[in-house]
Amino acid sequence: MFQDLFEKRPELEAKCMKTVIAVQGDLSLENLGMDPVQREMIVEDLDILINSAASIYFNDPLMELLKTNYYGVVRILELAN
């Protein structure tokens, strides 16, 4: 997924392999459902944010899909900001 990026910016691949951590949360919840201490750590130390969460159940009600696939992304962008 990141092959083209890493070919152009090999230093990013090294950084990701060394420092990437997975974070548990819920895109449908305010503050991403994250523990406040963990959220503050991310806000203070964040360099690169990769969001790989999404709902792919396209038969779900539209509002359920929007909670994750739209509003969840908005919450991720708020975190990154």
C-alpha cells in the first residue's frame, strides 16, 4: 500500500518500521473513543497518521456508514490538527 511513497521517501519507511504503533479507538465516538492519556500522548508526539479503519458493509444503513467513513475521518483530521 505504501510502496510508491517509500520508494520516493525511503527515510519514511525506516521511521515507520521503528516508531509506528497501533492505537485502539472507535471512529463513531467523540474523541475516537480513546483514553485521554493515550490521546494526549498522540497529540504531543504525532508525526505521521495512518487511518486504515473503515466500514465496508455497504448494505448497512447510510447513517451508520457515515458515522465511520465520513465523520470518523473528520475526527481523525481533528486529532491530526
